[in-house]
Amino acid sequence: MCIRWLLGSSQLQRAWRAASLKHLPYGHQGTRRWRHSGGSTYRAVIFDMGGVLIPSPGKIAAEWEVRNHIPSGTVLKALSSGGENGPWMKFMRAEITIEDFLQEFRKLCSEISKTDMSVDFFSFLLTNEQVVKQFPVMTEAITQIRAKGLQTALLSNNFFLPNGKSFLPLDRKQFDVVVESCLEGICKPDPRIYKLCLERLGRKPSECILLEDLGPNLKAAASLGIHTIKVNDPETAVKELKTLLGFTLRTVVPNTRPVRKTMEIPKDSLEKYLRDLLGIQTTGPLELLQFDHGQSNPTYYIKLANQQMVLRKKPPGTLLPSAHAVEREFRIMKALKNAGVPVPKVLDLCEDSRIVGTPFYVMEYCSGLTYKDPSLPGLEPSQRQAIYTAMNRVLCKIHSVDLKATGLEDYGKHGDYITRQVQTWIKQYRATETSTIPAMERLIEWLPLHLPSQQRTTVVHGDFRLDNLLFHPETNEVLAVLDWELSTLGDPLADVAYSCLAHYLPSSFPIQPGLGDCDLTKLGIPTAEEYFRMYCLHMGIPPTENWNFYMAFSFFRIAAILQGVYKRSLTGQASSATAEQSGKLTEFMSNLAWDFAVKEGFRVFKEMPPTKPLTRSHHMWARPQFLPRTLGRRSYVTSTDSSPAHASKGALVFSPEGLSPPVREVYQRLKQFIERHVYPAEPELQSHQASAERWTPSPLVEDLKEKAKAEGLWNLFLPIETDPERKYGAGLTNVEYAHLCELMGTSLYAPEASWIRAANSACLWGKQTHMPHAINSSLCSWFPWILQG
């Protein structure tokens, strides 16, 4: 399964150290350390402009002098004349106008060359964007640096043009920070301009690399602690920068690399197959690269003659049932292309394993932008909004496909999608289980009991997220939706929830930056709730209430996938070089899933119909076998509630049948919980109580508490007067709670499962007795956190 945002090899090395924690703290973006395969801790790269990103003035001058028979070195001598107080440096600090500079410059050149020189054409060359184009190797390097999450800055001695704008023949969006001498009134090598750049980046000198072509400027930067690279030739400089950063800066095809040895495929048989398929007669070698993504189904870039293609194949080894179905990918993409959904055009499906070792299919190569960081660094808020809106709309387009018209009515089963998915991923997890993970065990029990009652059936992608989309670089339009391996017919809300996983992960998440602690309004990115409402509006459907269930299921599924990758790594089948480290990530993701399950339990609890607040019903209702009707009882009542299921108004309730319907529902759920969980656990709990470990909390009891909490059977003792909003409990009267006590009294361990920890009982008692009068607030200011477990 394609989970490249979870399985980036360099990130997994960091995740190994952190994933065993139940929760990762949300780290501030400014304090994040980026580590790459080469062990680099650099976080920003600073570029000079002339001589680094574009041809240097000296090189342009030398060529101009040769063409115009000017003594060699004339221009450079004139530019450096006067040092810091010369006309060139004053011009760079905007202390003189361009007219004044050209006058002084012409005078100096004439004196040095002993001829009457005109410098007008030279000044034209110096600012002509056709002459001073950015070096492609540098453009590519900047793209790769930013793709890895590092910052980039431009630090240039620059000048103003006659139109009042600074000379900047570059795309400013390539840089997080741009510092120009003419705007700051300071020039390199003045240390202040370097410090200004560092301050705006928010970086220490040791965290930065400067690419510069002039010795004095390099020396000044190095004296501050900035690592420097002297640029004589852009190609050589990029190679040196690659060594420092530890990752490649040159790729002909974005996001590709040489094929790993474990993923090599026979090129001769593949080339013959492609030549026959496409009718290619021209000679020329087959070029083969491997994409960084597509960890589950290995994905390759192919160039043969003038044809660019992508090949996706099944991985080698014994595979889980129904996994890695490239045949289904081929079918769905072919059908959706005809329906107007943006997908690459598929060329052929080959099920002959003799060609490359496993079945595969070939499609056309699509060029476009992919965004791996969901915060979309370097873009404007309006661009981010446009990208997420386009993402939302294309998802709606997928979910609106006419199944009959596209011939996809039999692409999957109709109805009960979530039920089948839960069962499938439970089986997949059990098939690859290597150890017991408590949160996974709880989820395996909880999910089947809380399935959505209503589900629509549409085409679902199954792995829909930002980095599975190709965007147009200018219009932000979605050009192609990739990776259809998990597609089927199912509940479209599963796709929506899955596409919001990043919203609930911190920006410091060690695998992939999340959005959990980002200011989404400032960034222009919709929140998960806004994104979901946008989807519902586009689709014309009402929002669902059980959003937390869909999020719990999504994280559970990721946990199950990660466990499969980990198990395959133990047998040498995993396609990610560091997949064996993914075992700990299963536990981390399952804990996130369980958090959402608990939230869903509280949501259901809070939406239960309220009992009459701040009133008590004292009814008399006897079970026939214990209290014959002939026995007279005095009736007391303060509630006007009555129904056919109740005795005459004012009867003290002696039987659960006399409880109000909402309370009876709690009663039944508690009864089922005790029968399903508590009774079977009693032998183990009794053994623990008799063991040497009896003074330490039983892990099984803690597990029962978590389950009770998720079922909404938590803090049942809390009376309605104490918690009138039912924020922490069920809002029961003491009479109603008595019937639940009767149930819990059937097991020594049942009360503890739905009770707060004994260590908190003192605070609990104070809070219960004094909460209405706010007497004990200072003692128990942390009481809400206790009630939440």
C-alpha cells in the first residue's frame, strides 16, 4: 500500500526514537531540527545572486571588454575603486542614483583605460534578463533543498533600476528570506547584513551554509560561524553543497533516484516488451529510475526513445491476500480517465511475470508539482487556499462518478463498506501481528461496535491525500490523482477523513510534518472541520456527526498497514530500506486512533437525551416476585414525568423497567459491558490480587477503564446537581445511579472499571460535595482532567 508519507526512509530513522511515545509533543516550527541521510543538521542555505545564481558582473565585464577591445580588467578596477566609499558600493547602498553612478563609473573606466569609454551598453548587459538567467543547476538545487524542508535565503549586494525597483531577475518564491543591500543600506562584507539575514531566518550561524563567489564576503561570513562555499563554478559548488547536506540536489526527473539493488528489474526483457507494445523502431538505451514514493508497489520512471512512462509492479515475495492489486489500479484508472477524472493515461497491463518478475502496468508520465509538506511552505495564503480547494473538488469529482456509465458497478460490494474494511484490516493486522499492542486490541473490539448506521456507496480512492496529487505549477489545478491501489466502492466519508490525517499530527512529527499546531487561518489552509464542510457543500449532503469514528478508523488502518510493512521487513520483503523501524510506529498510530475512539464515546454520551435536570423522581415500582402489588407504598414525586412504562406518577423506582428510556439505555450498556468484559476478566484479576504484585495497579483493570471510558460508562456516580451539563458523567440522579450500583455489585471489579482512580478519591469527594458552591475549587482545580481520565 502506498504510504510514502509514513515511510520516508530518512524520517523513519528519527521516528524510531520517538514513536514508542503515546503522544508526541507539538514542537515549535522554529525549533525543529532537520536531519538527512548524510547526518546534516543544517537548516538553511543562503545564496548570493551575482556569480552564484546568475553570471557574475565580472564575467559579463570580461566578455564585454574582449568584444569591445577594452583593456582587460578595466571594469573590475572601476567597480572596486574607492572601496567602501567608491561609487559602486554607494550605488549598492542606494546612497546615489543610477544616473550618478553611471557618470562616475564612465569617468573611472575612461581614466583606467586611457580612452573615452561609453558604459551604456555594459549597463544594459548587466541588467538584461536574457543574459543574466538563473543557472538551471541552481534552480534545481533550490527546489530539492526546499522539498526537504530546509529554508532558503537570498543575500545580495544589489541596486535599484531607473523604475525604482531593485534588480532581481529571479523568482522571489524560491526564498523564505530576501535581503538586498539597496533596501537595507548595508553591503557585504559588513557583518550587520549577515546578522540581519540570520535574524529573519530565525537561525544560528552554525545552522546555515552560504554560497558566495567573493573572498572578502566569504571571510566575513565565516568569522560569524556560517559555513561557506566559494563558488567558482555552479556545478562544482552544488556537488560540495550536496556533500554537506547529505542528499542529492540533481535529478532529471523530480522525486526519482537510481534503482535500489533490491528493487532492480530486468531491462532487456522490459525494453523488448515496450518496443513491441509501442512500435518503437528507433535505437537508443532504455533509461530506468525509481520513484521515491510508491513504497508498496514499486514504481519506476522509464524513458525509451522519446516516450516517457511510469511502471508500477507488484513487489516480490509472498503477499497478503488482495494486497498490491495492480490489475485493479489499471482498471479503475482506465475507467476514470474516460469519466473526466484527472488520472494518467494507462497504456497496458501485463500479467506475465517473466517480463519483470511480477505483474505490472504501464502509464504515461505526467509532469507537475507534488507537495509533501501539507503546510505548503513558500506559497502565499491564497495559493494554499486554492490548492486545498482544488484537492477538495477533485475528491468530490471522484465520489460523483456514475458507476453504471463507467462500468464500475461490480468494482466492489455495495453497502457495509466500513464493516468490511474494519474486518479486513483486523484480519490483515492479525496476519502480521508480532506482539500485543493494547490500543490495537481495544480498537479491534471497539470499532465493530460503533459502525456508522448509514453509508453511501461511491468510488473511493482509499489513499487520498495531498502528496498523491499532481498540481499545475501556475493554476494550482489538479493534473492527476495517483496511487489507486486501495480504491474500491465504499463510503466516501472514509476518503474525506483519511485526507485530513495531517491536520491532527504535530508539525514536529518525525515522519511527515503535520498541521496540528499550525495557525491554519494565517496560512490560508482550511481546518479539518472547514475542509469537511466544504466537501459536504460541494456534494450537497448534510455533515455527519460521527467524524471521530472515521478518524479513529483511518488511524487504525494506518497502524495495520505499518504492521504489515514491519512484518515483511522481518522476512526481507519490505520495499523501504528502513521499514523494519516501522514496528514502533504501529503503536503510535494506534494510540492516536484510540484517542479519537474515546472522543467519539464522549460525543455519544453528551448527545444522550437529558434527564430532568436538578429534579429527582421518586417512584414506587416493584418487581412482582419481590414486592406484590397488594403491598401499599406511599408515593413521593418531584417530577412530572410519566409514561405507560412507568407506574403511577410518584412511585419510587425499585425496578430498572421503571427508569426513563435514556437511563434504561445506560443500564443495558453497563450490563452488556460487565458481561462481555468484567466477568471474563475476574479469574485473572483474582490471581493478580493474590500475587506479590497486588500492591501495583493491574494492567487489566486499566484496560477495563479505557474500554468503559470509550463506551461512555465513566464517572457514572457523578450526580446531576454536580454536573448539570453532563460534561463528565451521565447526569443521573442518586435513585437512578442506585440501579447501576446493583449491577456493578455483581462483580468485585465492576465499580472500579467505571470509577475514577482511588488515588483521586479525596479530591473527588471534595468536588462532589462542594462543586455546586465552588468551595473547593482551589484544591481541585485540576478535577476536570481527573474526570477525563
